[in-house]
Amino acid sequence: MASTNYSRIIIISFLCFHLFFVVSQALVPSFTYVNQGNFGDYIVEYGANYRPRGPATDPFQVCFYNTTPNAYTLALRMGTVRSENLMRWVWEANRGKPVRENATFSLGRDGNLVLAEADGQVVWQTNTANKGVVGYELLPNGNMVLLDSKGRFVWQSFDSPTDTLLVGQSLLVGGVSKLVSRASEENNNDGPYSFVMEPKRMALYYKSDNSPRPMLYWAEYEGIGKNSSLSNLTLLSDADNPYSRDDSVYLLYFVFNTTNVSPDQFSPAKSFGVITRYNSTLSYFRLGMDGNLRYFTFRLEVYNFAWDRVYTFLNRDSDNDECQLPERCGKFGLCEDSQCVACPTPNGLSGWSKDCEAKKVTSCKASEFHYYKLEGVDHYMIKYTTGDVTKQSKCESKCTSDCKCLGYFFHTDQSRCWIAYDLKTLTRVGNSTNLAYIKTPNK
């Protein structure tokens, strides 16, 4: 009798466990979307072909898109069909790791969100299997999230930006702390530019194949205390504009938190603020393929001209014009007031064209090359770096002995030296003591 009751208990326990397992699995609303079928009709960024897949929350929708045949990126599109405006890509799962036709985007019953090839090879995933995921949502601010039973985020797309930040999205210490530009419209790999949140500043870098390290061409220190370090940087939109009582005027800005905050700092510091003419809640901040930073805003209720480029950070009306952009004047050009004005040559300045290029020095022997001088010019890296205090002869010797050095820049009034591993854009300045010496072959 006792053994019979014990058997019943075992059977009931097994059935209860099985029922719990089935119910818990059913709580995850699994789905699978396949990359196949017709392409969308409307124009999207980079001239891409695209396939909408999955739920949409105006103006956002998940899509597969490609700019080269059979190489697809899973991305979040911003924009609406009814506006008939260019739709833009504001988040990507698999930059540099494209998938092919019939790839799948799926949420498994274990709570893991996965991008996989048709043969099952996983290309990208959230690594949230068996972590309590019970739901998937695309929020109105463009944040794609996986939720637990208490509505908390187990995973969010806001934690993995590429070149773009949406309103409410952050760069943070211990997570993604930089944005990286796209290589080109056709090539969806990491480009040469990066926007980096560092402990004491926000900075822009240009990465050259010839340079041993990325080169700084812009930085912002405003609002960071001497004894503080940046911990996060968040894009926000706010109607509480200190310059106007008009409720129709919005402020788009970054707010950043720091460690070791001074006692008199009661609230997070603000920076990069701009005033917009209308609700800027649906906005984004982008590090462009040209290395510039821009704000864009989308008006959901507008049918035509829904997009507005609110602000460009390096422009002729700011303290830093476009001459500060490394590739503004191509491979080698002289820039003034945001315009490319000349091509430097050993025989002087000639008219600028896209074909301007310094002659290549193919030998490391000092006897086979020489330098020609340019007066009143600076390199883009000079404004935000200090250079080395040294004699000009030592500066030149350092460049001569380094095969990768393409020239050096020297400020004679301060005896400061900069070694250049990449030339690109030079800026005309009023100080004739700012000199450039460019390597050129003897023949």
C-alpha cells in the first residue's frame, strides 16, 4: 500500500514538473522570420534593397537589407512608408558579418534572440537563453528589448550601438563606449572614424593603415571636473528650453554623468545642445562616413520633408570647420574655410582636384628623398595634440629614420614637432611660423 502511494507521488510529481516545463516554455512567444521574398518599394539609406521582417512600431521596423548581392545586414529602419521620405538605418546587429538569402531572425523558446544562416550557423545572438525571457518588444523610442516576467530588460539593442545613438541611448563605461563609422555606402564594415567617450573627454579619431595608432582630430572637455571621470553619455530630448518659454521649442542634447562628482554639482552636466523647431523625441546622433557628427530629427506626423538635419558639429559656422575633417580634401589637399583651395606640390600650390596626391616615397634611404616646405599650414591632428618640444633638426631626423613617416610639421615659435604618418587634409593658417615638410622622392 505504501509503495503504491509512493509510486503515485512520483507520477504526480513528474506530471507537475512536465506541466510546469511546458507552461514556462509557452511563456516565451517564439518567432522566426526568414530573409526571402520581394524587396520593399521605397527608398532607404545607402541605396539598399530591403525586406521588412517582424513587428513594427512607427517609425521603426526590423529589416534585412543589402548593398551588395547576397550580403545582408539585420537592421532597424527609421522612417515611414507614408512619408515617402528616405528611411534610415539606426541600429545593426551584424555589421561586417553579412548573412545570405534564407537567413533567419528568430526568438527561441529558450529566450535567445538569434540571427543565423539557412544552415543554422549562428552569426549573431543575444546570449539570453534560459535567463528568464518571457517577451520581445520594439519600443516607441527604437529600443528593441527582451523582457522578463517583471518587465525588466534582460537585453536591449540600446546597449550595442554601431555609428548611431537614438534618444535615450548611451555610451557607457563597462559597455560600448564608442561609435564607429561605416566604411562606405556599399561596404558595411567598420570605417576609419570613431567617436570615443574617454575618462576626461569626448574625442574623434581617424585610423590610417599607415599610422601606428588612431589620430585625434577633435575633442570636447566641457563640463568634466578636474577630479571627475566620465561614466556615461546619453542623448536626450527636452522641451524645458532655458532660452525660450515656447513649448513648441525643444532642446536636443547630451547629458553625461561622472564619477567623483564635486559637491556643488547637483545634476548631470549637459553638452552638445541644440535648439530644434519641433518635437525632437524621434532624433538620432550619427558619426558619418566622412568623420563628422550630426543630429537628425524625424517628424512622425509629416508626410513630406519629414527629416531635418538639425546640426552638423564640424561646420564653417562653428569653432571647428570642415577643414578639421581628415579626408575633407581627399588624399592631399589644402583647406580653408571648409573649402579645398589648393594642391601642395614641390613646385608650389596648384589648383585642387580630387586627384591631388603626394608623390610616394618608396625607399627608406635618406639619399633618395628630400623634403619640400609649406608655410602657414597645419595638419588636422595638431589642434588637439601638443606635439613634442624639440629642435627642428631632431624632428626631421625622426621622420627621416622612419620609413612610414610621410612628413613632419613644426611650429618654430614654440619648437613643437608632429610626425605625420598620413597627410590627407592640411589647413591654411595665418601664422607663417607653422611649417610643413613633406617627403618627396628625388626622381
